[in-house]
Amino acid sequence: MHRHLRPAVVLTLLLALLTGLAYPAAVTGLATVLFPAQAHGSLLLRDGQVIGSALIGQAFSGPGYFHGRPSAAGTGYDATASGGRNKGPTDRKLADTLLPAAIEAAVQQDGAVRGQVPSDLVTASASGLDPHLAPASAYLQVARVARARGLDSAQLRTLVEAHVEGRQFGLLGDPRVNILLLNLALDSLAPPA
């Protein structure tokens, strides 16, 4: 029996070292060399300080900023509380998860038509942390942001258009706007009052 047990233990330890240490270390090292920004979380810096990640949304309030999707993580975009609601368009309980305050804000502040508010303004994404909006939802907010910042709406529409990201590899997903990057560009264009 000892003859059969020793090779099994040695092989288990060898595979544990190979798959548990060597392989992850090699992949991490390769990713750090080939894709340094992505390997470190796609962090965004301002004056040497980390102000966020291009992969995680942030809560923006006030009329002078573009507002992103609601977070499913409660208040803020806490990555440790990530999780979706798992409700699709055919789920009758989806309407219960819509945020009435977000609907009212879109209608009153942005001039959206009641019953035609873009869904990404009132529902969280699958992870609850998505920093992106559909371009139509960003364009809907242009008039409000322009009024609050004292900017020309056409100038803001051009800024939004410059931040529209196309489909990944030309075919995956839908065009989208990263609201964090858009708001950072907006602050560079016209600092908030």
C-alpha cells in the first residue's frame, strides 16, 4: 500500500505547486508585462491620486454631471457587494426593481417622456457595477448638464460623441459611453462651479 500512496501524494503536491503557484504566477507576470494598466485594475489617476477604475461605475449626483446606471450594490459602487437582480425583460417582477426616483429624475430633470425612459437609467447592470450607459441615455442628459455648467449643448453633444465606444471587436455588445471617463473629460472642459 505504501508503494501506491507515495506516488499519489508526490503527484498531488507537484500538481498543487504547478497549478496553484507556478501557473498563476506566470499568467500574472505575463499580464503585467503585456497589459500593465488592465492587470492593475484599469485605474484612473488625477494628480497622482487614484480616483477610480474605468471598469467600475461611480455615483455622480448634481445637475452638472452625467449620471450613470444605478448600482445594485446599494449606495455607491462597492465591488465587494457586486451582484445582479437576475430579472430579465420577461420577468413580471422586473417593474418592482425599477427605481421610481430615477424615473422621476429622468422625466423632470432630463425631459424624458414618462413610459419611455431608457432602461439603463433605472435598472442596474448584471454586475451592478457597470460604468457604461447607452449613448441615447447620455444624450438625454446633455441639456441638463449644459444648463448647469453654462455650456453650449452642441459642444456637450460633441463631447459625448467622442466618448462613445463601439462594439467590442466590431461585433460584440452595443455602443456605450463610460460615464466616469465622460465626467472626467467634462471637468477638464469646464470645471464645476
